[in-house]
Amino acid sequence: MEASKEAFLREFGEHYGYPNGPKTIDEIRATEFKRLDGLVYLDHAGATMYSELQMEAIFKDFTSNAYGNPHSQSDTSSATSDIVREARQQVLDYCKASPKDYSCIFTSGATAALKLFRYALGQGAAAFAIDVEETAHHGVSNGTVASTKALQHPIQRRSEARSLEGEPTGDAYNLFAFPSECNFSGLRFNLDLVKTIKEDPTRILDGSPFCNGRWMVLIDAAKGSATEPPDLSQYPADFVVMSFYKLFGYPTGLGALIARKDASRLLKKTYFSGGTVAASIADIDFVRRRKGVEELFEDGTISFLSIASIHHGFKIFNSLTESAISRHTASLATYVRKKLLALRHENGASVCSLYGTSKVASFHGFGPTVTFNLKRLDGSWCGYREVEKLASLSGIQLRTGCFCNPGACAKYLGLSHSDLLSNIEAGHVCWDDNDIIHGKPTGAVRVSFGYMSTFEDAKKFVDFLTSSFVALPNWNERGYQINQGPESRLPAASLYLKSITVYPIKSCAGFTVESWPLSSTGSYLPSSHFHGLRLLHDREWVLTSPSGEILTQKKVPDMCFISTFIDLNEGILFVESPRCQARLPINILTDSCNGVREEIKLNGQRYEVQCYDNEANIWFSNAIGRPCTLLHCYSSNHNHCLNKSKSMCMGRDAQGILNFSNEAQFLLISEESVSDLNRRVSTKDVQKGARGAAGQIDPMRFRPNLVLSGGEPYVEDGWRNLKIGNKYFTSLGGCNRCQMINIVHEAGQVQKSNEPLATLASYRRAKGKILFGILLKYERSEVIGRDDDLWLRVGQDVQPNIL
């Protein structure tokens, strides 16, 4: 056993691994979660993993029993009703809720359960958020006493015209809602809040006009119930919402509202549906609703097979016990939290900023969740998307962003209303890549543990952070450097253009040529006065889905099998695919588009395009195995992208015309840089003991337009500009790499691996980007007036930094 695990067990061995359970954690993982071998899954707060034995038991149940629609009296319907009745009781038992006092209403999820309470604002009710804090002070007997107070946020009213008059009276009903565990920070709230609010709301809401009236309490236990369900025998909340996939992974799309029977009578339903009525008459306004709370609020036919399956999930929980699951997961979260707080850069600066480590934590504790952001050696923030991308390359699955909790996100990140509005104006929306705006994080990184998580999961994650983000002495010597100056310049004669590749259709295969013309339009025009030239017909076409989404190999890897070639003399683009018997010719001189024009959006810009007839669209749909449409960037006096005001837009470069390329007109890589990368990948495989020789990474994996040869590895990093033959180019900087370079296509098969991006991430990172190759913009030609001025040719000399 490793020393690190021995140290962990000395501290947490009493709580870790279910020492008194029917199986140890190692046995659970080996027999019930074989699919997690080699994978570190740390997003249990989002959705935990289901057990393979659990699914086998569900399948056996469903193939051994017949369950019918419960809205009948047949034998199969009765069997379903019995199963549903047992499931309701299991849910109540899990929260120690007496069936005399509580009902279990099944919903399509925790959100649907909460939806039953979301109509009050529309009727003129007031709502406000609070921050609950506990402070400690010395009592009269020198003991420590905790007092709870709330910081009240502004009152909101959605409909001023219909707002309720005056302050709440003693007969008014108010609702206090809070989570048992914050899904952002992992902070657990003290369930004593239930009794405090119901019995003495002035302790929390002192000074608020809303202290009057009758207070009811709702607990959102969707996150917290996975490891510590609320005990309703001690904390008699009026409502509790749950979500079952967060407990034991399956079923999804099923939740529950546990409601006190006296409180549920106050819920008024404004519509009815199948299963919720005792009688109705179709052609007049007559309906008599069912009296049972469950029947009244469960719309239509309930998801009875999903409900039947929760029995098998609860069987696992009951065998391990909730308290053992809570202790097991807490030991892992505590270990990670301690390790992260101890991480230091070589200058002594903290690496991690953890959220939720306030004085409140000492009173309520944490769930199995750790949320944080990372800082670099210079004190600047690391973007959470950088962390997520590198974690994925290391086989670690985690969560980033705000986790659908904008209130906690703004609170812990210190984002004001003006910050949030400014971020929205800057284009930030949920799940995008805008992780740092104006120097501040827009979200965070979250890891969370489930009942099947292991010490090895936690340690691999900590080791990943240490190796990837902690700056140690000799950090630069470990390879984290990008050449940035003219000091890397070599004699011009040592560098030459090795290959030229054109990619007519975005994300499809390109073709290599010995020479090729440059152009700013869709046709070869022999003039050197164009600013922002590109390879003729490079990324001039694109495939889109029926919904208008741009298709790339990231989502449709089979696009790599579509080969292309352009015959400039005939003016034809030829495309071939192993899935199509005939080669498809597309006439680019007479333009075989059908004349229909439309606009599409790519990388934040809008392009005017022309459509093709059904013959071309059917061919490409067969080639990639899904419906798609071929579009051509319209070139007749309109070969530019349009911004929102329909004015010309230039992309990353100042004057370049990009067509459907992502950032620049040209991508250049070095043959020597690829060779160095191959050496590093091979060395890593040897160190890991990988069997067999690793396949060599071909330069075409990076989809370059230009490949040069003759220099030192990465010499191109430091170039400000360069001359190829008699043409001048400006370097726009390094090309940020993504998972697309990990797609391998051989012998008609598409495979995804972690390489070469994982190796590049170990030594080619700069401010959150993984750089390989450089982006170029055409500037000018040295000689004017000759027809061959605008051709690039293999073998031409490359001279860097000559301006």
C-alpha cells in the first residue's frame, strides 16, 4: 500500500470504505462499477453513477413481471399500483416521514416539484432572498451560544398592479425555502431553521414586515439527500423535494415532493388532466377532482416503470446505510479540501481559493463537495474551462460554471449586479467558454463524491492539480515555455516550405499540392492589390444540420472520410466517400448552387451563403450518416462575413477574409515541432509501460495549410512576420488546440484518444491555451504586375523576422 493511502487511512480509516458493510469500497468498485476503470468521475452532485448490479436487478424485475397502466383495475394494473404504493413508502421512510403526516407526490424531477410553488409572484406576492449567517458569542454562563441572523436582499414583485395590499396579517401564509445543502459550495444548512422559522421567525427576520403571518418551510433536498436526507421526524418541514438520479444514478427524470398533509391542502391547482379527476363532463365546464393528494397532483400516467426501479436503488442505500455513505464521502471531500488548501506555488502564494470556508462552516459542516478556482504564479486567475479541458485529458470528469445556482455563484465570486450585466453584455451565457471576464472568474470548478468514490479518485485529482497548476522551482525547465522573440531566428537558407494543403469543405479532408494560388474571392484573379489573401477555395464550403448547426469533426467524426480535390483547369470540386459509390463533382465555375441565399452564424459572425440542390445534400447526408446541407460562401462581390449591422467584419486579423476558417487565413506548423512532439509522446508511452510502439502523429492531424522544414522545434513561436518566396505574412500568434486533434481515422475507423493534446498540455500551455503552430495573415507581394505573383510553391525559402 502506498504511503499516501496509509496516511489517509490513519486519519479516515474509521469512516472510509464501509468497514462494517456487506462489501468494502474496493469490492463495490470491482463488482458493480467496472465501467469506471481508468475513469475518475467527480460530478456526483450533478448526477451520480448507477450500479451495474442495480441495473441487472431492474432488468430482471422488468423481464419477470408484467406492469400495466395503473389507471385501471386489471391484474397488471393492480401490480403496478402495489409497486407504486411501496415506492411512496420507501421515499417517506428514507426521510423518516410518517405516512400519517406526509404524502409522497411523484414528479418528473426536483424542478417539477418546485414548480408547484412558482405561481405566487404572478399573483402579486412578494419574494426576497436572504443570506443566513451564524455568529458565536459568550452567554451569561461563559458558554458559547450561536445566534442566527439573515441579511435580506431587495423585495421583488413581478406584478406591481396586482400586488397584495399592506403588510402580511396573521392569517397570511408565507413560504421559507432553503436547500439542505448548497450545490455550489457544499455547505450544509442547519435544519434547526425549520423550527426557528415556524415557531419564532423574528430570530431570522427581525425587523422585516414579513415576520407576521403563518410560515411554512420547504427544503430543497435534491443535492443533500444523497448523503444526508432530512429527518422529518425531528425537523417537520412542510415540503421536501428530491431527485432520484442524484441518489443512485437511475432513474433519471423522476423526483418527488414530500408534503405535509395539512400543508398540501393549501396548494391550489389551476388545471386538471388525466388521472387527477374523479369525474368530468367534456362539453360543459364541470370537473370533480380526486381527493387524494398524490392523485390530485400527479398529471397523467405516472412514470410507473421508473418508480418501480427506485426500489433497487434504495436496496443499495439500505445495505450500506445513509450514515456510512455520509461518513465515507465526507472523508474524501475533507481529504481533498485539506490538500487543496495546502497547495503553494514556489513563491509561497496559494494555488486554490476554496468557496464556502466561512465561519458558517464550523456550525453546519460540508457535504461531499469541494468548489474552488485556481490562481497562477502571478496571482491571475486560471479559467475554469482550462481546468476542465486538462482534467478531461487526464481521464477526470468534473463540473465547471455556476452549476445552475446564480445566486451562490455571484455571492462567492463577489460579482455585483453590474458585473453580471456587464458579463452578459460581453456575450457570456451559461455553458460557454467565457470563464474570465475583466480579470474575474465567471464560474468555478466543482468536484463532488458519491457512495462509490474511492481514495484513488481523490488522489489522482489532487495529483493532477499539482502537476498541472502548481508552479515549483525550475517550472520553466519542465517545459512550460513558448519562444517569444527574434532570438530564435535562423538563417533564411535553412527553412523552406515543405507542403501546401487546401481544405475546401470545413472539417472534411484536404488535398496536398505542389503549388496553389492565393485569392480574396472564389476565383483566381491575377492581381497583387488584394489585402488579406488566402489559399483559393480554402474552407469555402460548409455542412450544416437541419437545425442550422455548423457540422465539424468534433461532433461528426466521419466527416474526416470525405476526401476532396479541386481541378482548377476544369473548375470542379470532386468529393469522395467510402459510403458513396459515385464521386460527386461540383462545378465551381458555372456555380451549381440553386440560387437560394441565406445567412449563417459561425464564431460569432454572420456569413452570406448559397445553397445547393437536393442531389448534393443527399450525397453528403449519405456520406456522414445524417441529414445535412451543403452551403457555399457567396463570393460575387460579397466574399466577407457580416456583423449584426451588416457591415464588413474582419475576424481575428485586421483586414483578412476568413471564409469558414476559425481564426486566420493560414495555419503553419513546423515539421521539426511535430517530430519533437512525437518523441515526447513515445517517451511518455515508454514511461507508462504502454505495449507496442505508439503510432506516429502525422502533421495533417493538425490540419495545417503550410508545413515548413529545416529549423529547430518551435522556432516559429518567436516570429513576428515571415517571407515565403516573394510574399510577406504577419504572425497572429499561436494556434489554440482542442480535442479535434485527438481524432484518429485509420482503415475506415474513427477513434478518439487523449493524444497528442495531453502531451501538448504538459509543455505547450500559455494563459490557458494549448498552443501548437502559428496563425498567419497575408500582407503583400514583393513584385507587382506578374501573373505568378499570387502562387505559393513547395520548396520556396522561408525567411522569418525580416521586417
